[in-house]
Amino acid sequence: MAHTYIANFTHYVFSTKDRENTIPPELKEKLWAYLLGIANNLRVKTLAVGGTANHIHMLLALPPTIPVAEAVRKLKANSSRWLGEQGIAFRWQEGYGAFSVSPSLLNVVQAYIRNQEEHHRKRSFEEEFRVLLEKSRVPYDAEKLFAA
């Protein structure tokens, strides 16, 4: 075959350092736009961005040339630097979640990501992340899950 064809849809989740509310409400939309710009520069297709003051969700389609770890590292590093330039003492937590998404569920995951504020009125980030791990059948050590 002369060309590469790939459908690699992944839901990414990462939190602020110690899950503190360090993303100011007035910068949230600008941060989402900045993350979209980083992804565009990487030639990564962004299908949704959202989150709260202590974490973000992104639904991305990575090209075959960029590994997951590299994409996340560049998204976190550049957005952290940008927030610092806005006068915010900011750091992302080490690590992240990356969960594959079936093409048939893209609309559901997009809606979920875009409604994070409403969703988190009922469930904490920690509860949400555990559910994502369990639904995706990712093994984890509950005692070490949110350790620094």
C-alpha cells in the first residue's frame, strides 16, 4: 500500500499539580484555544477541549508520526509556559490518562468534554478519573493513583 491510513482517536486527561484550582476562570477559554494551537502546530486534529480549574480533557486524532507521550509532553510543556507568561504560578501534574475512543462514540465523548463544568458539580476529578480507568480496564494502584 502506498499510503498510511489511521483512525487513532484518544481521550486525554491531565490535571494541575496536586489537582489545585490554578487555571483561572478568565483564562480557561484562552488556554483551550492555546492548546488547540499547539495541537495544530503538531498536525494533531483536535475534536474537543474542555475542563475545569484543575484539569483538562482533550479528544485528539494523532497522526501516525507522533507518539502519544510526545504529543502530551509538548501540549503540557507549552501550555504551562504560556500560563506562566500570563503571570500564573502553574504546573501540570506528572502523568496523564489516554483512553482510546471508538469512532462510533466520538459525539458522546465530545459532548462529555464540552460539559465538564456541569459534570463536575456531581463528581470530583478523582472520582471521574477512577471511572475512566475502570471503564477502560486500565489497572491501577488506588493508593498510588494520585501520589505526587
